Amino acid sequence: MTNQAIIPWEERPAGSSEVMWRYSANPVIGRYQIPSSNSIFNSAVVPFEDGFAGVFRCDNKAVQMNIFAGFSKDGINWDINHEPIEMVPGNTDMIESDYKYDPRVTFIEDRYWVTWCNGYHGPTIGIAYTFDFKTFHQCENAFLPFNRNGVLFPEKINGRYAMLSRPSDNGHTPFGDIYISYSPDMKYWGEHRCVMKVAPFEDSAWQCTKIGAGSVPIKTDEGWLEFYHGVINTCNGFRYSMGAALLDLEDPSKVLYRTQPYLLAPAEMNELTGDVPNVIFPCAALSDGEKVAVYYGAADTVVGMAFGYQEEIIDFIKKNSLSV
Amino acid sequence: MTNQAIIPWEERPAGSSEVMWRYSANPVIGRYQIPSSNSIFNSAVVPFEDGFAGVFRCDNKAVQMNIFAGFSKDGINWDINHEPIEMVPGNTDMIESDYKYDPRVTFIEDRYWVTWCNGYHGPTIGIAYTFDFKTFHQCENAFLPFNRNGVLFPEKINGRYAMLSRPSDNGHTPFGDIYISYSPDMKYWGEHRCVMKVAPFEDSAWQCTKIGAGSVPIKTDEGWLEFYHGVINTCNGFRYSMGAALLDLEDPSKVLYRTQPYLLAPAEMNELTGDVPNVIFPCAALSDGEKVAVYYGAADTVVGMAFGYQEEIIDFIKKNSLSV
Amino acid sequence: MTNQAIIPWEERPAGSSEVMWRYSANPVIGRYQIPSSNSIFNSAVVPFEDGFAGVFRCDNKAVQMNIFAGFSKDGINWDINHEPIEMVPGNTDMIESDYKYDPRVTFIEDRYWVTWCNGYHGPTIGIAYTFDFKTFHQCENAFLPFNRNGVLFPEKINGRYAMLSRPSDNGHTPFGDIYISYSPDMKYWGEHRCVMKVAPFEDSAWQCTKIGAGSVPIKTDEGWLEFYHGVINTCNGFRYSMGAALLDLEDPSKVLYRTQPYLLAPAEMNELTGDVPNVIFPCAALSDGEKVAVYYGAADTVVGMAFGYQEEIIDFIKKNSLSV
Amino acid sequence: MTNQAIIPWEERPAGSSEVMWRYSANPVIGRYQIPSSNSIFNSAVVPFEDGFAGVFRCDNKAVQMNIFAGFSKDGINWDINHEPIEMVPGNTDMIESDYKYDPRVTFIEDRYWVTWCNGYHGPTIGIAYTFDFKTFHQCENAFLPFNRNGVLFPEKINGRYAMLSRPSDNGHTPFGDIYISYSPDMKYWGEHRCVMKVAPFEDSAWQCTKIGAGSVPIKTDEGWLEFYHGVINTCNGFRYSMGAALLDLEDPSKVLYRTQPYLLAPAEMNELTGDVPNVIFPCAALSDGEKVAVYYGAADTVVGMAFGYQEEIIDFIKKNSLSV
Amino acid sequence: MTNQAIIPWEERPAGSSEVMWRYSANPVIGRYQIPSSNSIFNSAVVPFEDGFAGVFRCDNKAVQMNIFAGFSKDGINWDINHEPIEMVPGNTDMIESDYKYDPRVTFIEDRYWVTWCNGYHGPTIGIAYTFDFKTFHQCENAFLPFNRNGVLFPEKINGRYAMLSRPSDNGHTPFGDIYISYSPDMKYWGEHRCVMKVAPFEDSAWQCTKIGAGSVPIKTDEGWLEFYHGVINTCNGFRYSMGAALLDLEDPSKVLYRTQPYLLAPAEMNELTGDVPNVIFPCAALSDGEKVAVYYGAADTVVGMAFGYQEEIIDFIKKNSLSV
Amino acid sequence: MTNQAIIPWEERPAGSSEVMWRYSANPVIGRYQIPSSNSIFNSAVVPFEDGFAGVFRCDNKAVQMNIFAGFSKDGINWDINHEPIEMVPGNTDMIESDYKYDPRVTFIEDRYWVTWCNGYHGPTIGIAYTFDFKTFHQCENAFLPFNRNGVLFPEKINGRYAMLSRPSDNGHTPFGDIYISYSPDMKYWGEHRCVMKVAPFEDSAWQCTKIGAGSVPIKTDEGWLEFYHGVINTCNGFRYSMGAALLDLEDPSKVLYRTQPYLLAPAEMNELTGDVPNVIFPCAALSDGEKVAVYYGAADTVVGMAFGYQEEIIDFIKKNSLSV
């Protein structure tokens, strides 16, 4: 993986004291950016060659959910393919999918791995690898249904691949915690452990209904930096916000710190209105070790970005941590 | 029926490739257009004399639902009566209504027929006729409760009146398909047949929860052109979009083609926000054989319009059809 | 209709002061009375030739619901056919049924009419006629779905066929009132009126959740005598009991009297336990003008009988009436 | 209580015929007005010294709910403390609270009383008094859980303190009526009476799901003037609007008049969008006998104001009253 | 209160090692013991004159719920009045009741106090006193709705009356904990404290859904001995069992010990079947200091009894206590 | 595995034509068979030494769910340990369990494997092995929660262990299909495939709500013979019945045949009443190649047995198969 691209960035607005702030030109990707799309959101990007590649959730105007490859020089202006990714068999011949959504992407060792919510008699975690974002090799689904928000760590841990995920049900699941699972081979998974549960309502209501892993974790000296979403069930529906956690580098099932306040919650018009109002849903984070750029789905309709300094973010998490 | 009025029209915006496009001055009818109204939406219009007449759903500020007559020269600027329609007995003395909403209007043979959702121990389909939009003769309800979205065909089929409708339950029904029923006399109804069911989630999610007839069908060489609404149940509520179908001219219980993608879905601020966010609900379509103007309720608050060329619409339906 | 058969009867037990009492040898029909059956219940009988004929709900061991003809000399010992009724077209070619259950039978003018809950994209009311209980001619479904408990009056009223029914939803409907509809021809139905609604909890809780017509009404000097079921929703499920009403002879949408106390409620072991515990569900009543024999489904598993003197029953209804 | 401050006011907009109208610079308090806040809404104000004091619901960015004191010279520009109110024991040592929200404030005899929704194994009504808005003395909770919207009358009635409240359940309660209770000592409460119930859907749907007391009642010659909220359950969630009632001065459990139409319903963008869309939730009203200024939470996010002439409002209530 | 009557008793069956055992002739009161009754259950008894008096829940055959006085010499053979208790005003004129059910009775100082679930716009706790079980003086309801299972302590505690109760909702409440409240005068209530909450599923599932006070507490050297019910929500409904707790004599909001295993759970046919299967619901306990006789409703249909030695019961509670 | 024990057996009753019939002395294990038990049900047995061993679900009187070893010479008279199984670490140190229930047992190669529903933040599949039914070595949970009814095949298939299971949710799951998963090492699992889904209501309603694997599959020439349970959701709760399927020997994700009618459904009093009425839940089957003895939980309270001839059962499945 070449990582020479300069990550997209915009300075903290004058007068702001927020630890993370939005891109002033949000949304970076509009709902109709490709001809067939009804909405483009909950998408993932990764450094690629001299720029960036990404896997994008584009729901078409039949509201069929699928994932599309895209490319960018600067991480902000994107060329998204007009046709969805076609899979070829990787370690399985079973590449059936009723739908694909909410992708994440990471580079491990020699290739890029994509995970997504894969429709196989209900939502579960699909896995594929690619070397070039042209040919994608689909592997066995990681788990039995019903699962969402499968996120791989960017390197093996104790010799095994590691994945965060959220067991769920077959509808608009009203509960959900984050687990970790391990695999020697990206085919068989086990050693499942509970990592983080929802917070008590009185301690941190924005994450009291369900939580789910967001970005591929960023390795830092202080632990794995993971941006995740939390949900509160208001009388008028779910509200999705973004927080972050630091997981132990050796044993990432251990949460070292976890934000009690959110880092970002729906407040801009493109987050408050759209196909699903009041959603901020992070799926990717770029870091150059100093700066961090987070990509998040807004209102299940468009893609927004937010920025922050990694050291400040880590400091904030540690100083504003829920007891974990 | 004189049909000399020129239907309201606005050309496709430059650069647009959409098969249907919105009126640039939406909403055409605002929520407070009559003094008592909280909202005006889900309303129907028809050519009348040298212009147009309509029946409008105006919820007043007690949020009582009722239907009001209105008139327009151009189909865009409307004078809506300040008092609701008072019914006189037609083929029944039972003209009780707890509420009236979501009217449709059509001309058959010698008079205008209005159907609406009529509150009689729950929602069912009310029927009335008028010659002048001043005196309305209420007839027997078509069906037992619970039913909504009763839409008459504009002519008899095989000698019988024909009506599309959606059996429902007594609340915010989370299911619903379109049926057809026939009547020799607008009093007794039977020969009920299922016409269209919701689509599988993975094929066309915008219409996977419930569907309902919208406009009075337009007779074309390719079949009855019917604009209908479809609903998806998101985690934050129902989202209503508009599609269209072509029904067999001889046996309209047969669907010839039906849009897999929607034609119009909530995306403008007056569709995304309002008393019920994320609703586009067509109730009428004017056609001069070449051009089509659709009236739809937006966010259960105002009335919007959209336009398209009939031939292009038909072509789109045929080329983008769900397998039916 | 010859009506010479002596109706089944057993005297009131010594010491009892109940207005209606159970047959001492209940159940009269056991769950396994035909080889294929899982359960036989909610069934209807009628005088036929020199004895009785009936239409029986027999769920087979795949728990498929269907209706079967049967015959008896005495109304107690029944020969039920081992094969379900096969329909031939009556006034329709559409004789599709996903399932058939809960039949009622009555003789009108020259033939026997059967109504039942017919599966056509959900439950609605199927209609058929027979002259001999061998050949059954299926007619158009009376209504759009969703409806259950369709019960014909045994003669035309003001020249039209009349049917009681209960609009419902597509599941274990938690509400339900009794309506009447009329038809000139057993094909088209209209003039729908609400007849009886559930009772307030504090007045008569056994019928506060839903009610439904049971037996074909019996014509008496005091009005149409109708046995119906009422349901209370306990914390452990629905409990079905039996009451009765007197409807106006000329306008049966008018309730003259209606039992505040039940006439029969689940209390015997074959009513308290079975496939659906705590159900008494009347579907037929035989009367010779003096004595009445009611057939009811018990626990959705077997058929029970109860007896009473018609005059006493009418007297009881009038003296123990809900304000209607 | 000194009451010399001039209440905030803005004249009715030209051309408007509304009985109450919004402040043109709404919201008066923004969501981020104090550093920790996610939202500030559902808050109460009262004349204090030569200006105004208030108790504000500020949810912090962990979405913990708490109440904060604030001060203003003009009722529009507010200094809200950055730290929540710390209670000291009043007539109880039990000052535990899982959360505090939706405060109301009134002056009785010699001190200011605050009531709020207090988290004690679920929501119930907390009570505290203060002389200076610096030290707050917490008293016994008025009721067992589950209760919300506790509002004190501004003087004793027949020698006892009087409180309106709404019994509820432990979630997003889908029902709710207004009751009154009395106390000799602000410690023990009794003589509970039902005051107002939800309206029938067909009469006044905006208040058909639940209602709750809003402002501290204003004493007028025509009765206690109470601004309250009403809720309708749309297919996309609860919509909260504002109405008003006149309660009998001597026996405020008697409703004299009550608005059938709402006085204010969500229509502005800051009411239609926010953490909970479509909410207008009044918690306080200032009156100088001539003019009235109402403070309401908008979309569970910010505070808005509306104005009206007291005489016109009373006249409107009387002329547009539900039968009560 | 004279307490000379010998409490009903039957020795532990041979071979049994149960700490409490059933009466061999259960049910002691059958469902039809008075002419009007559908069921008699959840009833309370107390020593009275030279025998016992009781207040019985008798649902009539309209399934109207009411309470009836009854008398017995031996506590087993009961004469229950055929007419329900008629109240006269005690400390209130508001003696309206939509229904009355689940009474408890105790003697305090100079009179007998009855509490019950009183229908006043939903369930709340009714209170009355009597000297003779002939004239009953109804007092103010203790609480706002919604509440059930109000149980008085048999003496004042620190000079105030004390009552256990369970806040609930307006349906088949799926949650519920036990609280205590105090009153100086049986009119105003306050100082509400949570006493006992449901147990974690994995610790004691029979009491994991809701719990409620049963008998009037028995004063012992080891604390107040309280028999209560616990509920588990199985896939086929609620199952009610009986446990017991010891509460601190001085401060009964403190639980000293509480049974982890149940003392009695539905297992006999009259507990497993009936109007509501699988219910054991204790409402009274007689103690002579050595022996204890518990009266419980079985299957919401009849009354059963169980016996035990007080010392053994207390010992069992202490040795088998949940951590509290 | 020695398999010399003669399997328990009782001949088909005279006059019966059932393919499977109940043991005449059911239940074989009563609810109180060990001192601590509230109920013993859903238990598994296997040939062991010169008789049989088993793992039994015994819920204690705190209704804590755990599994216990037991032994029998004849498969009918059982000695069940009074203490639950204590696990030692197998291939994991994580042997935490909130509860254990519904065990299955099979012998593979050199040891006995037990699977059960293991409480780890919700239900999932626990695995352990034993050589002697004294020491049990707990392994990694097979899956993430939420899962139930994990059943191992009695030999490796294509070199991998194979397990049937049912993904579910965290409550009384109202859906559920049977999947198969494979493992090279009893630690990591993958290659998940859907095997059998619920049947359409109209084809086989007893298995239309959810299905789950029951017994360890029996290898036969015609395929793997699997006894499973199916559930219908009646208005009064779930009813569990037993059917059987034949799975392809080489690829058991292929269903060859599957019973449309049930083989056994609740009809005896110990199946109709108990802690959960109307449950037959098979967990084990013994076969000597000719005869089959099935153990099933009855009403979540006791253990029953049923018998049949293997060839007849296979023949019945093939002749009465759902189209699969």
C-alpha cells in the first residue's frame, strides 16, 4: 500500500473549539452523483496508488442497495463507477447476494479487503479482496445472519484476522453491541468476544439503544482508534451520532477509553433531512498520523466529511471517557 | 366532459434527463391557502368547463380532515372554497362521515365522480357524484372498512364501473396491495381481484411495504396508465414515492408493466419536511395525450406538481419494468 | 328444506339453573375423527333430508385448513367425508383458495349456501351453494380481504341476501365488530352497516376485544336470534366466549337486545386445553322453535354442543341486555 | 415577587390574523448556547428581581439531561449557567436523580418552586424551591413513577398546593391525560382527579394521542389560562402542537373551555427539523395581564417564543372550544 | 381485633420436604361459588370476631370485576355475599369505580382497611375502611393511575401509614417493581421509595419480568414477612409464582432477604388451566406466629391455599436469598 | 462408542396406524425428578458404555437454566446428577455462561460432544466434549449471538465438523430457519448455508413460524434422518410440533425430503399443560437401524418419548414431503 497521498483536510473554523469539525462544503458526495443513484452514503475510502480508492453504497432509483468502486486524487472529488462491483469467486463459490450495503475497506499485507452487509437470507457480513479495485474476489460470509457493521482490523492480531461486528436481527434492530471475532484464514471465524455494549441511558443517551463499528481502526500508540456510531431511540425514530473508542493494541476486545459525549451528531440540514433523517454514520477514516478525515453517511442520503487532529481526538477520548 | 383547457405545463429543465420533473414553483398550493387550513395535500383535479375543478383535502387547524371543492383556470392558481363539501343523499341516506380525506375525481359518461377515504367506523371508500362541483350526491360506501385509496376508472369496463382500492387495517397500516372491484350500479360491488402486490425488498425496496393507487388511470394505446405510490418502512418511518404501471385495457387486473425504479421520490425540502416528512403521494394526473401533469401531496402538507411526456413515461415503464 | 329431523337434545342437568348447558358427552366430534385430521372444530350443521348435513373444518396433520361435508341421522353421530369439498364454478371462475375454514351453512329458498373464511391474499368470505352436499358451486368472494365470520341470514330481507361479517386484518386481529351487507344476487355486495361493536371493558369484558357472528340467525317472534362469540384479551391470550343477540326482523342492523353476561365460556377441560386454549366458538344452531342446540368449536380442537330452550334464551337476553 | 419587568413582546405581523404569532427572531435560545450543550429546549422562565430568571433543560453532548439556572434582563437574551443546578435537601434527604428534564417554575407566596421530570427508577415529578435561583432545596418527589409534565398552580387553592401532571409509562408513552393533585405541604399528595382527556380523532386530531400541561396557569377573570401540548401519532412519529384551556378558578379540575384548533403547530424549519422533528412544547408563559409571551421547546432542540393578547386568546378559546 | 380463631391448617404431606405445601382439597373456593360468578380468585382474608372475614374478587358472568365480603368460621368454608360491596363516602365524595379487583385487607388500630385495584381512568389503588364488613367507607385513591397491588402494612411505621404498591401502565404491564409510600392520614401520600426490583433473568427468572406485593406483611422478629408474586414472560404468556421477602422492621424500604427460588409455582391442574393459565397470585396470609396459611388466586379462576411453618419459611428465605 | 445397549422400545398400540407413537408411561422424566428441579425437559441421550448417558436441562426452582449429566441402563429409568455440569477449559479459557439450556449430545470419533444454548450476552451455541460424562471440556462458542438449537452431525463431512443451528434474536424469536456451518477444528466456523426455511402457511402451517433442528441426525441409506421442531404462532401463543427431514449424505445443506404433516404434535395433557403449554420439542433420537426412540421435551416441563420403525419413518417422509 502506497500511502503518499495527502489526506483531505480543512482547518478548524475560526472560533471553534470542537475537537472535530465538518467540511465546509458538505456533502462531498451528493445523492445523484451517478446517473442511477437515489442516494450515496455509508461509504468507505482508502489510500490507493497516488490517490484514493473507495467502495460506495449507491442505492439506485429502485432502491436496490449495491456497492460501487470509485477513485479520487484528493479524497474529495470522486469518480464513482456507474456499474456496481461484480464479484468473482475468492475462497467460495457461494457469491449470492440479495443486496450489498455499508461497505468498509482496508489494506492488509498485500491486498485490499472489503467487508459489507451482505444479503443472504437476511443481513450478514460479506468479505471480498481486490488488488486493483477492478476485480473483486468474494469470500465466504463471515457469519450466520443476522449481522451488520463488519469492520476488519488493518493487520492481523496474534496471527489471526480480526473483525468487529454487530449481531442484530432481521429488521430495524432495536438493540446492538460490538463484538470481535478472529479467523486464521478469512474463511472460518471464531473466538467471539463482546467488546462494547450500549451505554446506560443516564450516562450517555446518544449511544443507549445500539452501537456499531464505523471506520477501520487506526493504529496509534494509545491503542486502536475506532470511530463508531451510537443510536438513541427518540419518539420520532432513531438518531445516529458518532463517537470514538481506544481499544487495546494486543487484545482489542479490551476497551481502554470510549467517548461519553459524541464527537459529531446530526445538526446540519443535510444530516437532519433526507431519506432517513438524523443520521451520521461513519464508515471510514483516513489518518496520516497527525490529521484525521472521517467519511460519514448523512441522513442515509449523502456523504459528509469531518476533520480533527489525531492527538486531540485521542486526548478528548481519554478525558471524556465513559467508565468502561 | 369538455376538455379544451390547456393542461398546466412546464418544460423539462435544461440538462435534466429525468423522465418526470417537478414544477419549479412548487408547492402549487400552500398549507395555509384557505383561512382554516393546517395543510392542503393529497388532492384531485379534473378538466371542468373551460378550466379545471378539483376536490381538495384540507385539514383544518383542529386537524379535522375534510374535502373542499376548488376551481382554476390554469390548473395552477386555485380558488378553493372555504367551506367543505356538504353532501346530499345520492343512492343512500347513510351519509355519515367521521372524516373525509384523500379524494380522487373523474368524469364518467355524464357526471363527475368523487371517491375518498370516508370515516365510517374506520376508513373505507366514500363515493359521490356531482354535475357542477356545487351539489354533491353521496352514494353508498363501496366497501366494508378498512380500505383506502379508492380510485375509479374513467369509463365502464365490460359494462361495469371499476375501482382500484387498497384493503388496509384501522391504523397506520404496515402492508397493502392494490385490488380491483366492479359494480353494475355504484351501489353493490364485487368480483374483487388482486392487481398488484408490494415488490420484494431486494427488487424494488421503495415499494416493498405497501402500495396504493394514485391517479385516475389514463387510457392509452399501451394500456391504462396508472400513477401509484409505494412505501418503504425505514427505521425512521414510512417514505412514500411515486411509480407508474400499465394495466391491460380489457382486463385491468392484469399488470402489463410496472416501474421498478420510482418516478419521483421525496428530495425537495417541501417533501422532506412537513407534517409527515418524506411523502410524495399522487392523487391526480391530467393528460392531453401528449403531456402529463401529476398532482401530488408533499409531506402531508402541501400540493406539488410534476410533469412528463406521456410517450416517454410509457416507454420508461416498459423498459424499466419489474417482472410482473 | 325438509325439517322433520328431531334436533339433538339433552335435558338440563338436575340442579342446574343455567339458561344453556353443555352436552354431557362432549366433545361430540373428536380431533382425530377422520384419518387425516389434526383437529375438527368451528363447524356448521343444517337439517338435511331426514337427518342433518354439515360442513366441517378439519385441519389436517400438515395443519392445512379445509372444509369437509358430513352427514348424520341424529346430529350427534357424524360421518364426515375423508376428502375435502371440491368446488365447481358457480357465478365465477375464480375459485382459488389458499385455505378454507370456519364454515357456516344455511338453506335459502331452494338450496344450501355455505360461507367460510376463504384465503385469497388473506382471509375473506367465500360463498358456495349446493343442493345435495355433494356438488358445491363456488361463487365470487363477498368482500375484499380482510374479513372473517361471514354468516348469511336464512332468508332474503327486503329482497336482498343479507350477510353478517367482521372486517379484520391479516393476522390475529386484536379488534373487530359485526357489520351487515346486502346483495341482490350473491355476486355484488353493498349497503354495509355497522351492527354491533365490542362492549366497554367495564360493562362486559368478555366481549371487549372483538366480537363475531356465530350461528345462522334463527327467526323468532322477538327478532333474529343470533349466537355470537366475544373475546377478551387476557395477559395469556384471547379467551372466546358465547353470547347472543336479538336483531330487528325488518332491519337487522338494529340490535334490540344483547347479552351482557355470556351464555357459555370456557370451563371444561376440552375447552381450556387444546391447540388454542380457552375457546368457545359457535358456528351453528339448530332450533325446532322450542329447543335450541348450538354447535361450537372448543379450543380450536374439537366440536362441543350446548342446549337451551329458545323461549328461556330469548327471555334471558332481554333481561340481561347491554344497553345497545 | 417583584413583577416590574416588561415582558418580552413583538407585535402581530402585518397582515396576520393569527391569535398567536411567533417571534420573528426565533429561536431565542440556540442549541449550542452553553459550551456543553447538545440542545436547549422545554425550559421555563419567571419574573425575577428586575428581570427574569429561568430554569433550562440543557442536554449535554453525552445527551445527559439536566436543568440549569439562567438570567435575563429582557426575557430574550439569556445568560444560562454553564453548570447544572446542584440540589440541597429540602423536605427530604432523597435527592437522587438519574436525570432531570422539562422544568417549570412558579412563584408561590414567598419563594420560587421548580418542578421537573425527575429520573427515579423512571420518570416522575421532582420538586424544589429556591429564593434566589442559586440555592435549590429539593423536596420529596410528588408521585410514584411514571409521570411527566408536573405543573404547579401559582397559588394555593382552598389552602392546598395544586399540581397538574400526566401519568405515563416508562417509554415513549403513547397515551396520556391531564390530572390534578393536591398537597397540604409539598410532601404528601392526594385528591387526584382527572381534568382533561385526549380528544376524539375526528374532533381534534392534533390532541388525540396524548396531552400534557405546559405553562404554569395564568389567573384570569375567565379562569385559569393553561397552555398545553397535544400530540397526534402520525405514520412518521409524534407531532406536538400547542393549545390552551380555561379551568375553573375554584375547582380547576373543571374545564370551562378548551381549544379545538391548535394555537401553534410545527411549521417553521426549526420546529420541523432537529433532534425530534415536529415538536412545539410550551413550558412557560409570561403575562402582564394584557400581553402573553409563551416559551416553547422546538424540535427538542431550541427554544422559541410566541406572543398574543390575553383577551384575544381567551376569546378564541371560548369561541373555538371542544365540548368539554 | 380479636385473633382467637385457629388458623386453617393441614400438615406437611408425608415424604414432602417442601417448605410450603398446598392444601389437599384445593381449590378452597370454586369459580361458581356464588350464583353470579364466573370466577373467584385473588382474594383476602383476615381474622374477624370468632372466625374470619374476607374480601373476595368475584368476576361475574359479564366479566365485570368487583369485590364482595364473606365470612367463615374456619377460614376454609366461606359464605360470600351475593352482592358486591357498596361503598359510602369516607374521607372523600369521589367513590367512582369503573371496576374493583384484587383486594387486600388488614386491621390497623381500630378498624379494617381494604385496598384494591380501583378503576378510575385506569387502574389505581382504592382504599376503604370498615368496622364490621357491612359498611365500607371509601377514601381517596392513594395514587394517580396506573398502579396495582397496593398492600398496607398492619401498623403505622414511624407514625405514618405505609403501603406497598406497583406502578404499572394501562394494559398487561410487562414490567413492574415494588415501591413503598407513606401517609399521615390515609388521604395524602408521599415519601415514595423503591423497595424491590425484578431479578436478573440469569439469577431468578421466575421473577424477572415483574413483581408485586401479595399478602399484608406479617411482623416477625426477623423483619416484615411479605409474600409476593413474580412473573416470567414465556413465549406463551406470563407465568406467576410466589416468593417471599423479609423487610426491615424500622425501614421497610430495606430488603433484608428475598427468595431466589420460588416458594410455590403453578403445577396443579387448577393452576395450569383456567381463565388465565399458569397463575399463582397470593393476596393474603394468616399467621398465628407459628403456622402460616397463604391464600392465592389460581389461574385467575379459583382460590387455593398453601401452608408452612413461619420459622421454616423465614429460615428458607434467609438461606436462599438473592443478593439484595 | 460401544452401542450394545438395547434401545428403549414399546410396540405400536393396537389399532394405531400412526407412523410414530408415544410411550404409554410418558412422561419418562418428571418435573421434580431431582430435588432442585422445577422442570426437566429438552434433554439429550446417547448410548454410553453398557447403557446410556444423557445431558439434561433441569431448570431449578429459581428458574435458572443449567445442564446436568445422567445415566441409565435402559434409557427410561434415569439417574440424573443433582449438581450441574462444571466445565473445565477445552480449547478456550472463556467458559463464562449466564445460563445453559437445550443440550444435544453425540459421539464423534473418540469422544462425546455436547452442544447447548449458551448464555453469552444472549443465546449462542456452546460446545464441550467429554470422554466419561464426568469431566466436560468447554470449547469456544460456535457463533456470535443470537443462536439456538445447535446440533452436530455424528461424523465429519468432507473432513470438517458440521453443525445445524438456528439464527435467532434475543427474545422469543418469531422467525427462524435451519442453517449448516462447518469447522475444521471445533474452534473456527464458516461456510454457512441455509438448509431449510419455514413452510408457507397454506402448505404446512405447523412449521410456518420457525423451525429448528432437534435430534443429532441419524445416518441412513436414504440420507441423514433429522427430527426437527416446527412452530405455528396461534392467537394464544406458539405451538411446537415435530417433523423430520432427510438431508443429502454428501451435502447435508440439500434437503431431499421433509414432512409436510407433523409426526407428533401436542395432544396429551402433559404436552398441553405445563410451564409452556403446547410444546413438543425433540432433542435426541436413538436408533439401532431398525427402531427409533425419540426424546422430546413436553410443555417445557417434562420429558416424553415416542417410537417408530426407521424404515416406516423414512418411507413416510418420502411419501409426505413438502416440495423442497
